[in-house]
Amino acid sequence: MEAEALFTGLAVSDFEAALAWYERFFGRRADVVSHEHEVMWRVSDRGWLYIVRDAERAGRGIAALAVSNLEEPRAALGVRGIKAGPIERQGDAGWKATTSDPTATRSPSSR
């Protein structure tokens, strides 16, 4: 099966806080506003990441983005106030640096 596009969805409980964080992460506003509680960023020709308000599923998602050089995007994240972990070798898979959406761990009652 060949897909025309891949959409990675991340559920969030505090949509406004998550929206602000992902705008900083990507360095731009969302490319598509589906509705008031769902937005999407195009991350490649056929790949999209979206966030959606869904408190019951929030904080359980993982998204991985592949880039040709980790140094540049990692530095750009730092300029935007997002700390990424160290760049580490991952066996034969290449190199990896991670960061986490701090809004993913917030419960609806902590707003």
C-alpha cells in the first residue's frame, strides 16, 4: 500500500499552550487550521503533523522527524527557546536528538 500522505496526530489537553509550543517548535504558524481545536503543519512533501484537543488521549503520542543534519535544526530550536537533548549515535540508524512538548504532561485540571 502506498499512501498519498502521512498525517501524525498528537492529542493535547491544553490546546492553546500546545499551539504556542508547536508554533515555536516549527518556527511558524500552522499551515492548516482544520477547526478551532485542530491545526496542521506540513513537514515534508507528503508528511504532516497535527495537534488536536483530546484530553483523554493527551500525552501518549510520539513523532519522529528525519533531517539531513541535526546540528542546524537543534540550534534553531534553542534560539526559539526549545531545549533539545544531546545528539547521540543510534546504532546503524544514524543520529538522534530528542525534545518533549512540555504541555503534553499537563492535566486539564492544571490549567
